[in-house]
Amino acid sequence: MTEIVGWCSSVVLLLTITTQVRKQWKTGSNDGVSKWLFIGQLAASVGFTVYSVLTANTVFIVTNSMLLMSSLTGLWIYFRNR
């Protein structure tokens, strides 16, 4: 049951972030989006990914690795749209 809660929460979080990144990509606009959102997410995701590997928590390794990739993508799109 614990793993199910973790994976479900992971899906919700990833959908939230990827929806924002997808919106930026489709509209070609950064309206209402701060680059600091992605910079902060990038920094946190690096730290959490390292922590997750050190604690061998598969849910967090996958989630934080994907969040790291989404923050890099979001940041790239942000600067592309400028």
C-alpha cells in the first residue's frame, strides 16, 4: 500500500509539471512562468535524485529523475521562447 501511495503521488506531480511544460511548448509563450521556477526545480531535483539513490528508494529515484528532466526541458523551452 505504501508503494501505491508513492507511485500515485508521483504521477500527479509529474502530470502537473509536464502539463505546464507542454503548454509553454504549444503556445510558444512564457506568460506567467518564471525561469526561477525551473531553476529552483532543477536544483531541488538534483539534490533529491542524489538523496533518492543514496536511500535506494525506487519511487523517488524515478520521480526525481523525471522531474529533473522536465525542469531541464522547461528551462530550455523558456529560453527558446524568449
